[in-house]
Amino acid sequence: MADMADTASESDPPPPVDRAGASGTAATPPSDPVDAVVDAPTEELRRDRLLAALTLIAGVGLVLALPFALQAGARFFLPLTAAIVIAIALVPLLEWQERHRVPAPLAALFCVLLFLLVANGALASIVVPAWGWAQILPDRIERVQENVAPLIDFYASLEKFVNGLIANVATAPAKQSATSVAPPQSLLDLVTTSAPSALLEMFFAILVIYFFLAGWTDLRRAAITGRSSFGGAMATARVIQNVVDDTSAYLGTITLINLMLGVIVALALWYIGMPTPLMWGGIVALLNYVPYLGPIFAALLLAIGGLMTFTDIWWALLPAAIMVGAHLVEANVITPLVVGHRLTINPLMILITLSFWGWVWGTPGALLAVPLLIIIQTVLKGAGKPDIAGFLFEHGTLVQDVPASQRNASGGNSAVDSPGTAP
């Protein structure tokens, strides 16, 4: 019997014992390893989403406050922005000189001198004659009234408004005629006769252009090599090159087209006997940088100049008609043919940009509107949408990449081997 009891005790299995040591109770199953793997990335994703939401709120506030900051600090931001846009447009000329073994400081100095030469020529051809027209405006008011009288007869309701407008225009120069200040004959005269603040702004802009161009190669190299990944470096290089190419191509092409338009208008005005045709051609070329609104304003100025010059109403309106006809040909035939679809911009975006920068900085802002729009669009296109911060910091803010092992662990279609099991 004792042998049978020993045999039975050896054959029976031992009682179940839990991990805490208590016997006779069911074993507690181990925790699921998939949950342990997924919990960490889930918490990190929630934290990143919270940070992304805070960043988005701060970004919206910054965007809403930015126009007022730009408007309040126009004395700093306007010359800085204009200098950067001009410097970007001059980068291809700088790079061409550097390819011909010209040192960067000397090449930058040549670009600045070339820009100053062009600015001085524009000042001498536009500002000086325009000053003379402003001086003779009070003496030509009667002729303007005589020319406009037949048109006013058809619109009697506008007579009071037009007479009040002409009276206001006539009295403003008359108050300043006693001083007889001479107009600036060159850029140097404009600098010496300007207010100290304007002098500092022009000097600051010139310095920004020079140092931007002189250090362009180093700035570009630092921006590219500063990225921690090869993909980020390539994206940065692509964005920088696209900004330079698009901005310089637009400004160079539009400048050439505007100069041709100004020359054609000046020749036509010279043929019909309009005084100072070179000044009018320069005004047309300058205002044509402002899409839509610039040509309209140029036509109005030519209409006023024609009314001040000619005695017949239809002959007086001929300069404005010449400008409108030349602009229609340029805008509908020449510019689409030369520029093509590469630099085509949405007209609605142009109008919004013009109104925004015109409100912030006035006429200089309207002149800078389209180049700034091209730069911003190029950067946004290279940065990608909508994760702009991800491009800037090389890490996504709204999307988090989960490693493949964790994605397999959390996925419902793929099986997960628990630890300790054989493959």
C-alpha cells in the first residue's frame, strides 16, 4: 500500500501556484506586449498634437499682428525688404562674375554701382521734368478747364466736383511757388537734400544690398550644409535656386518689357508734339510694374498732361489713348508670349497682394507686391503644404512617423509574435 501511495503521489501533478506564491488559485495571464509597445508612441503623438495646436494658435496671432508691425516699423522693414528683393534680382549677375573669377566683394560692388547708375538715370529722366510740370500747373489750369468744359456739359452733375478738385490742385502748388526750390538733378542731390531719416534709410538699403551680395555664396552654403539630412539639404538648395531664378527672371523680363513699352510711348508722344516725352515714357515704364492699377494711373496722368498741352479736347486725350493702346498690346500679346506660363500668377492673388502691400507701405509696397508674391509662393511650394514648420525644422509637427515594428504591433491585419515564442 505504501508503494502504491508513493506511485500515485509521483504521478499526480502539483497544485497550481500563482506568481505571488499562493497555491490553489488560477494563474494571472501576462499583460499584452502590444499595448506596452503602442502606449509610448500614442502619448508622444498626443503631446506633438498639443504642441502643434499651440504652434498653430501662435502662428495665427503672428499673422494677424504682422501687418501692423510692418506698417509701424516701415522705416526699417521697407528699405530692408526692398534691398533684399533688389539683391535677389542681382544674384545672377553676381554669380556670372564669380564664374569669371571676379572676387565676391568686387562683384558685389559692381552690382551696387550698376543699380545706382540705373536709379540715377531714372531720377534724372523722370523727377526733374516732372518738377517742371508741377511748376507750370497753376498757369495751365485755365486751359485744362477750357478743354474739359465740353465734357462737363454732358455731365452737369459732376461740374461742382470737378471744379472743386481743380481748385484744390491749383492752390496747392501756388503756396509753394514762393520758395522756388530747385528739383534734384541727380541721385547725389536727392541724397543731400533729403531728410536725415530718408538719408539713413537709403544708406541702410545700399549697405544691405552690398553685404547680401558679398556674402551670398557663404549664406547659401551655410543654409544648405546646416541641414542635418541629405534630403533637407537638397530641398533647401532647390528652394533657394527657385527663389533666385523666379525672382530674377520675373524682374528682368518685366523690366525689359517695361523699358520697351516706355520707349514706344515716348516715341509716339514725341511724334505728336508732347513735351518731355522721355519723362512720360519713364513714368509709363515705372508704373507698369504695378499690375492693373499702374497703367490706369499712367493713363490718367497722360490725360492731365494732354489737357495742359493741347487746346483741342480730342487731341489732348490722344496721349492717354496711345498709352492705353500700347498697354493692351503689351499685356495681351507681348507679356504672355515672353513670360509664358512659368511665371503666370493668379490675378486674384495679384489684386490681394497689391491691396495688402499698398495698405502697409503705400506706393513702394505696391511696387514690391508682385516680387514678394513670387518669393512667398516659391518658398511655400518648396516647403510643402501644409507642413511648413516640418520643412523649416526637418521634423513634422502634425504627423509623426511610427517605426515599422510599432506599426506592425498596432496594426490589425498583421500578426505580432509575442516575446518568447518561436518564429
